Amino acid sequence: MPVSMPDYETDDIRPDPELQSAPCTNYLLDAGKLISYSKFVLDAAEGIDLHIAGVAQPSTDEPVDPEYAATVLTKGGGFIKAYFQFEELQTAMILCRSVDNFLIYLAEILALVFRTNPETLKSGETVRLDFLLQFQSFSELVNAIVDKRVNDLSYSGMEDLSTYLSERLGFDLFPARENLKRARYLIEVRNLIVHSRGIINTRFLRKLKDLEGDFGNLGSQVPIGHRLALVGLLFLRECVCDIDERAAQKFHLPRRQTVKTG
């Protein structure tokens, strides 16, 4: 993996925060579904093959016996083989959905910060009079400015967004620089999948040129595996929980009790 990622496993998932902002709750519900789905598909394929092969599943505390594994693969229904045959397609979908969910969370939490703290919208930007006269109340005007500010920030890169929040609002999106690099990598892989079928292009390499690592060759398929998709999902989930807690405390955001996910 070109960018080092934390060594997460599904068993390492920390419980949902006791208090969550509405954007965080929305994010965790979607992330929980993705985690459950990724486990369900592989478990279902393995379970069918085990049933067809007529062998018992070994204890999870013991290493898998090679003879057992060979029996399942040769006498099973081929569902595990099929899973790995389509692994790239499935993991690409999971990774894209994970990143989209993360970006939506950032847009929603930014909107909540601005609406809860209108003073954070202050800037030297000039606003046209005809724009102001469209609105019947100050709250309508604030909502319109919030929507425009969030939309503009959503189209800026993760590096620029992080800089904006640090310099303008005194909030570090990623206190650890390494986590910013990881998020940038996942986002650029997602963009490559969506806009270029995962084929590495000059834009992808240029976007990541300041990061250390071998990101692949121009014209080749970006490497996407089950581990990148799952670890990427768990990493972004950790980031959201951390961002939400710190943002809620700094900007006095409204929060509510945990909603069970998964």
C-alpha cells in the first residue's frame, strides 16, 4: 500500500461515541452498513462453500489447515473463488462509498459549525446588493451564505480545506499530518475510480507528488484490495469520531445520544 494505513481489523472498531452531532450520526449509520455488508458477503460465500463441501469450519483461534482450505476450494460451490474474482469491483464500490460518506460528513459538519456560529462566516469577501435583497430575513441570508461557503469549500482539495479551517477557524481537521496524507490518498483513489475507471493518469500522480510512495505507473490500474477498502473505511470512521468530538467542544455544537449502527 503506497501510503501506510493503520492496522485495523473489524474487531478493533471502537464503540460509537456516547454523544454525536447529527452529521456524525448520519455518517455512522452509513459506515455501519458498509462494515456489515463487507463482512456479510465474504461470510456468506464461505458459508455456502463449507456447506457444499461438507466440512466443519475450524475454530477461529486456530490457524486454517491447508488441507481444509483446499477441500473447501475444490469441493465447494466456487463462491469464495467468485468473491475474489470480483473483489476489485466490490472493494472499489466500498471504498468510493466510504469516501463519499466521509466528504458528506465534512460538508454537513461545516454547515452546522457556520449555522451555530455565524461569526465564523466573517471574511473580506464582497457581497452584491442584489444578492442581499433576495432574502426576507437575516436567518435566510445566513443560510444562503452558509450554503455557498460550504459548497465552495467542498470543491477545494483536502489540503486547502484543512488549511482554511486551521487558519480561519483555529481548528485542525487532522492534528496528525500522517492522517491528512492518508485521507488525501483515499480521496484521490476514489476520484480515479469514479472519473477514470481506476486507470492511473497524470492528474492522480500530480495530486500525490508531494507524498512519499510508489503510486503505480501511468496507464495501469490503481491497486485496490479488500484491505485498502476495509482499513480505509475504519480509518475514516476514526477520523469522523475524532473530528466530531473536538468540533462539538470547540464550537458548542448540539449533540444527541448514541444511535446503534450496523
